[in-house]
Amino acid sequence: MEESFEVDDPLTKDIDERVTQRPLILVAGRKKPRFRSMRQSQQLQCRYSKLKVVLATVAAALFIAGKLYGLSKLHGKPATTTPLSANGHVPRLPLKDIPEGLKPFQDCSINNIFADTRLDFLTSPKQPEVSDYVNRRDRLARALVTDGYDAFVVEPGYTFTYYANVSQPDWEVWEPEERPFLMVVRPTNVNGSIVADTRFLVPSFEAERARLLNMPFKEPIQVVTYEEHWNPYATLLQSLVFEDSSGNEPVVMVDEEMRDFISRGLASNGFDVVGLGGQVERVRQIKSEVEIGILKAVNTGTVECLRAMRKCLVLGLKEDDVMLVLDNTMRAAGLDPFFDIVLFDDNASNPHGGTNGTKELEDDTMVLIDVGAHLFGYSSDICRSFFPPFLPQPNSIQDHAKLNEDLKEKLHVWDVAFAAQTASLSELHENCSAAAVDIAARRVITEAGYGEAFTHRLGHGIGIKAHESPYLNKGNVNTTLISGMTFTSEPGIYLLDKFGVRHEDVLLVRENGLPDILSGRRALDPWHP
């Protein structure tokens, strides 16, 4: 007895009905019709239906994979993925080639990040939408009014990315060039509200390419074009952008990324140019909920990748081996690594290394890893100091007493640096000065006798750029913290020719109380970083 298959899909149902009702089948390459029996037609119908089930299953699997791991864009470009791996996961970014001997280490690390976290840190963040960029520019316009400036002028870079989602490589894939491409934001009053009026100064032959960048605007972008033999700055001044200047020099603010020849070009052609500061600088410093969500995801994910990798460490691995596998673990988890400092023992007595990456892991090595990655253009920057997993952890006072003096010193220094970071958290709140946060941590380290070994500031702001203002140093007494700012706190102690310890987490300033930790759980001890 023949089996029959019910078909609900309209397209397939239509095919099935035609196969059943019309046994006349045309075969490719034949000029004359070929007749099949009704039994043959039913068999063909069965094959069609089975094929439909297979295709539907494949489509469902691709859809689920896409929902789980397919965060859609980074800097406006589609994310690149590799084919399905053996364990059924779809790595967000292609892995870099590594030596064959490191493959077991890498497999262990990548398996751990999926098993330990299920990539839960990627479930909540979302990309900024057009409305987010509009809001940023409108906030900028209101800040310009508050500070008393006529316009904000910026060329492709981090700040341009923040306001219009175009980085310097997006515009100049070869190298920064000499033809100015500038975004000019002016405040304007619309129905009683201050909003941004944004125009772009662009070479005439590049105007269409500027439009094709698909920058996040609700309406087509407005451009001021200039020919190659024109003065671009005079062209901007004489354009409709500054038609209301009434012969006065427009006061324009530029940021620290603006190249000198452009600042000088503006200043020598009728503009009064001032550097970044005031409320205008505050716009990027105070993060939105969307930004906070991304920063939490990328920093938590980076820490979790480090923890997953640590479980797989074995004797004899080199610093560069660890770096390669950690980077690929982050790629497998959907994060794009952009720096990774791995230092063993005395190599870590220089905070950012500088050695050749060949030092090998030993039983009692103090490992320092400072690493960062990107997600949706936002940065992680975390540091952990820890022992390898094969060094037994002392579980009692008696066990601790049996440790050699080198290990005891490492444990003590680890605890002092951690206490310093804890002290900084109590000062990291609204209305506190940036200097006070640094001083709180530095006091702990100094009182423990290691003041000279804490050789750098406590931390820095973080966002689309890993290091951005404000900066937590003891001289920054005039910067007051505001709710919504994000910082690193990274006290360190570096003992020459011995080892170095640094703890770094990313923190969100709140109106009251302790800051939120955007890098997940803080370290517990050198065995649980």
C-alpha cells in the first residue's frame, strides 16, 4: 500500500495537485511529452513532499542559528560567520589560523565558553538605531547652545562614528587623505526645540560616495561640495550653513582627532576654532542605556572568555600561545579582539609588556592578561592576574604556611591590589572628583609599602574608544563624575624582575551608592579570576 503525504504549503500543494491530476510530465531536454503512470506520479508526489520537509527543516535550523548568533551588523556592515562547527555552533567571527599543536587547547577553550555561558551575555545588547544617532546629535546641538558655540566640526574617526556611524577606515580605506570630509553640526530651533542641523563638506566627485555610506539620518544627507581647485574652508564659510553669521567669525569646536592642517585651514579662513570641552565633551561621556547594554555585553563576554581559556592552560605554553587561543575564543563568542597583552611573571613587571612573547608557563607563574574586544563598535578593556589551574589552591592556614616565599609574596600583592580597587569603588559615584577615585586606590597601595610600584593612573573613560575622557588620575581635580559615565578601575603593582599584578573592571557611575560592574563578577582570588 502506498503512503500518502498531506501538504499544507500552498506552493507545494499546488505542485502536488498538478502532479496528481496531470500525469503528463515534461522532462528537460525532451521535445515530446513523456507519460507516467498514476503510480509513478504518486511516487513523485511523495518525493516532492519529503523534499519539502527536508527544506523546511534546514530553513528552520538556519533561522534559529541566525537568531542565536546572528547579531546583524558591526559599524553598519554585515557580520562575517564561518560554517557550522562540529558542535553545532556558528562562530560569530572567523577564527585565525593557529599552530596545529595548539588546536586541543583552543578546542577546550571554545567548548568552555559555550558550555559555561551559553553566550547569555549576547542576549540583551542591541545596536544603536537611527533614532539613537538623532538623539545624540540633538544633545550635541543643545550642548553647543549651552556652551555658546556656533557649530561642531569633525572628520571621520571615533567622534564621527559616535554621531554618524562612519569611522576613518570606512571613508578612507587606503590612508587618511588631504581632502577634507567634514561633518558640521549646528543648533537650530524647530517649533521651540533645539535640534541638530547637520551638513557635510565633501569633494564634489565624492558626494555620491558620501550618500552611499547610508549614515543614520531620517532624511537624505545635505552636502556642501567643493571642486579640487577651490578653497574648501572658504567654501564652507560662504555656504548656506553659515549664512546667518552676519560677518562675524563663527566659533566652531573641534575634537582631539581633528588633524592640524584642517584646524589651521578653518582658522585661517574666517573661523574661530576652539578645542573640545564643556558640555559638548560631556555628550559622549554620558552613556545611554543602549550603550551601557553593549558595554556590559562586550566586557562581561571578554572576562568570561578569559576564564574559559584559563581552565585549559597546561605547562609549557608560551605567552603568544595563550594570546592566540584567547583571541580565537573571543571570536568564537562573537567578539572582535583588538589588543591582547599576555605576560608571565617578571615580564609583567612592565605594565604593558614589550617582551617577545616566548616566556613559558610554569607551575607557580603569575599570569597577567590585559585584553580588549569590540562589539557593535564598543570596547572592552579588562585585566586579570591569576595562577594556572594546575597550581593547587591552599585551603587552610597550614596549607598557606607551606607555600614558598615567592608564592606568599604574589598572594599578598594580589590582595593589596584588589583592596585598592575595592577602595576606588566607594569613591566612584556622582559628584565625586576624578582625582579622588585615584587617590583612594593609591592610598591603599602606598600604605602597604608599594606606592612606588603603582606607576600609572587608576583608570579612564571607556566607550566606542577603549581610552577616552574623563581620566582617573590624582591631578584631575576639576572633573566631577556624573551618573552615566563609564570608567575602568585598574590599580596595579609591578615589582621589577619579579612579577606584576593588575585588576581591571569596567564600572558605571550611578547617582547614589556603588557603581554597577559592567564586566560581570569581580575576581575572587588568584584561582578564580
